[in-house]
Amino acid sequence: MDAAAALDATFAALADPTRRAILARLALGEASAGELARPFAMSGPAVTKHLKVLERAGLISRGRAAQQRPARLEPAALKAVSDWIQEYRRLWDEKFDRLDTYLEQLQTQGETK
Amino acid sequence: MDAAAALDATFAALADPTRRAILARLALGEASAGELARPFAMSGPAVTKHLKVLERAGLISRGRAAQQRPARLEPAALKAVSDWIQEYRRLWDEKFDRLDTYLEQLQTQGETK
């Protein structure tokens, strides 16, 4: 999978609130599909389906322990998304910088009056 | 659209290499669908379809000038993704911190031998 295809899979996997909630849970530590199903009030097969999408996207890995196969968050795929988005940071920083400048000007005008 | 639904739409819109390339182009300045179609060797309707997905996701806005409707990047939706992902930053930072510590230990061992 090349970098673009990997980003496609990661973004597609993240476009679901349940999968984002599973990642938030796994950020606290690994968990089996059964442990994940309970708080989310989801069936085992529904959780397993989400875990497969997350695993294919490289966002999690799963242990080999036969019954449990604990899921673990893999930060590298999230870091790739973060690296991609940082390229655009200057765009919103600039926007806020312009607002800052404007507010400073207003303040200076207020002081000199 | 609540925050979760907005993130769903943004992530889904970003899960396509052509749409990410369009955003990269728009980061340099606004462009009409026609101007975008040329370098991407895409038909006008294909570009328009991608622009609609990006617009619905709040990633771009389009001008009102009847024929041209220049597309402009809207950084706020990208910032929302960035804010979401920053919650996970400590996970990969910690991973690299642990690697750093390990490498430092190796180096110290090498020096004391």
C-alpha cells in the first residue's frame, strides 16, 4: 500500500463515530472485542467488523492470543494523518494571526485616543 | 450538523487522493472548477462532483460569481481534524520518547565500556 492509498484507508476508517470512540477507548490501553462491545452496547460481530476496518487501515493491531485477540492502538497511522494536516497549519494560523493583528490595532487605537 | 457528523463528513471527504490534491492546490489560492480540471486532466463534471463533496464537508466554500464560482479552502474544518488528532499526539510522542531513552542508554553503555 503506497502512502496515498494508506491515507485513503486511514481517513475512510476515521469517518465513523463508533470507530473513533473505539480508538479513544484503546488510547487508554488494549481491549478485547468483548470488552469493547459492552460499553458501546454493540454486538460482538458489529465490533469485530469495526476492528477489521481499523486493522486494515493500520490504526490498530490485534494480539495472537487465540480467544481474546486484544486490540491495540497503533499510533503511526494517526501520526501520518497528523503530518499530512500540519502542512495546512499555516492557513489557520495565518487567519488567527490576522485577527490578532486587527485586535492589537483596535487596542492601540483605543489607548492613543 | 453536530461535531461528530461534521468530522464524519470531513474524514470521508479526505479519503480520496484527488480531493486531497485539490485542497493542496487551493492552499495556494482560490481557483475555478475549470482551472482545477486542467492540471488534474479531469473533466469539468468530475471536478464539480469532488468540489461538492468538499463543500458539503465544509473544507471549501465557493464564490458567487455566476460562471466561475471560484473554490476557496476553508481551514476551519482542517483545524477540527487537527484538534481531534492532537488528543492522540502523546501516544506517538511517548513511543518516540521511549525509543530516545533506549538509544541514550545504548550510547551511555558504549561510552562507559
